[in-house]
Amino acid sequence: MEVPPVSWSVLPLADPSPTPGPVTLDEAAERAGNAASWVEQNWSTWLSVGLRILLIVVIATVLRTVIRRTITKLIAHMNNSAQAVEGTALGGLLVNAERRRQRSEAIGSVLRSVASFLILGTAALMVLGALNINLAPLLASAGVAGVALGFGARNLVTDFLSGVFMILEDQYGVGDTIDAGVASGEVIEVGLRVTKLRGDNGAIWYVRNGEVKRIGNLSQGWATAGVDVQVLPTEDLENIRAVLSEVAEDMAKAEPWNERLWGPIEVLGLDSVLLDSMIVRVSAKTMPGKALGVERELRWRIKQAFDRAGIRIVGGPAPAVEEEAADPSAGVAAPSALASPTSPQALASAPIPPAGPTPGSAPAAHPAGAPPLNKP
């Protein structure tokens, strides 16, 4: 059967998004009632969660503020105690105000950062837990990110941790002279990652704290100034001891060495005895970092005292010796046995006579003016 063609012009166009009709009063009342019932069912939950979050935030903020202020006051108390001790005689020698200030500021910064991280991190996790958010994926992602960061930046973490322990243990500070193995010099800045040193030639060394395996601090406690005096083995030891004791007493009373010396200069005795010399050891305790200057001054004074006492130091100029009058007989040789021609020595050393006529016969005289005899 043949289907008649459809005229598309007469078909109504379908509206893909039909416009809703006007909302009636009953529908609006129904919707408002549903919303009110939903709010009425959940408002207690919202209120409890909101109050819990607000309480967490308030407690975290207050706790963080209190802890930071406590740390700041503790650091300020440390600085004040350092300044109080600094005016005393011993405090002026042992306490460096700049070193103490930088160390306390570094410790305070580390403690404040750690406290803020722990408190705010714990508060954030508690807020997420109050919102019924599953923390397992978040913690797992944070753990993986932490492991990756630890492997990728392990040198940075090592430097930071080493710097923290160096500062907390007060291994060195600003103004100290240290030997860090990789470099040595005076500490001019201490950081959590890098320590800045100024070398003897003026160069500034940046040493990573993680690379420091040992620290030799030459500025803590006291230093030892030692001088070895090398003299001839023929010198009188009692005279040497007396001269050195006099030098030690004079130096201990002179300015400014009386402040730099922390004890009497001691003559320790013979350090070694050799065939051509002997070494006398002199030692003294000094202020940290002042041993080199004390040794130089002590050598200066010992040399002057030995010159006045006539004690010769090995390597010094030899004393002048008066030459004795020459013996006139020293240049006269002993009489020789060969001087007499009749002596057995002279006869034995006489040359062998040439071959000629028979012994005892005189040779024939050759007439003067005659021609020479021709040989056959």
C-alpha cells in the first residue's frame, strides 16, 4: 500500500526545553515546607559541626599565640642574662653578645616554626575530620610526597638538621675560630643550612652544615701557648731556668699580657736532648684565640734575655774568640836525613851511575877543538 506523503509544514515544531508554567501557590508552599523540614532535620548537625570547627580554630590560634610568645620571652631572657654576664670580667671573656644573639634568634625561629607547623597541621586535620572527609587518601598522598621530597632534597634536609643540632649544642658561634675540615677561619655567620667563615687570607668560605664531619673550635675554654727554646748542650740548665722564670714574671705583670694570660708561664723542663742541642719547653694558658700573639711576645722576650745573659741559642752567631800569637817554630820544618850526602838515606836515594869505563880508571880527555868522534 502506498503511504501518502507527509506535509512537514503543517507539523508543529517540538520545543526542546519547554518553559515551565507559572508556579502556583500550593507548589511554592510545598517547596518551602520541604526546605524547612530539611533544615529542621540538619540544623543541629550543622550547629554542632560549626561549633566544633570554631572551637578547634580558636583553641589552635590561642595555643599558637601563647607558645610563640613563651618562646619569644624565653629567648629574650637568654639575651638579657647574657648581657648581664657580659659586664663582668669572666663574662667579657666567655660571652660574645653577637654570637649569643644569633644563636638565640636561630633557636627561637626554629622552635616557633615547629610549634606553628604542629599546631596548625593538627588543627587542619581535625577540621577535615569534623567535616566527615576521609583523611586516608590525603595522608597517603602526603606520605608519598614526603618520601619523594626526602629522597630528592636529602642534602637540603641533612644540612638543615645538622645546622639545627649545631646551634642547639652550641658547637660554635659568631667570632669563634674553627677548623671545619673543608675550611677553617673565623665564623662570621651561622645559618641553619650554611656556615660562613672568613679565612686567614680574607676569603669567605660558605660551608654546608651537612658536609661538616668534625669541628675544632679554637675559641672555647682556653688556649695553650707553647715555646720551644733550643740551646747548646753545654749551657747551664739552672741558669736557663732562672732566666726563663724572670722573663715569665716580667711578662705576667706587663700590659696587656697580664689579661691575656690565664695562668703563670711554666718552664716544663727539657723536652729533648740531642748531640748538638737541647730543647727547653715553656708553656702557658691564654685566652682563646690569643695563643699566637703570646708565643711571639714570649720568644721576643726570651731572645733578649738570653742575649743579655750570654746564653747561646742554636743557630745564633758564634762568639768571637781571640786568636793566639803564632809560634815562630811552627813554620820551620824538621831536619831531613837526606840533607847529609853521606847518610845511608842519601846514598840509598842516589841515582844509578851511567855505564862507562872500569871503575877506578879515569876517562880519556877529549882534546879541545878536536872534531867529535864518529860512531862506526
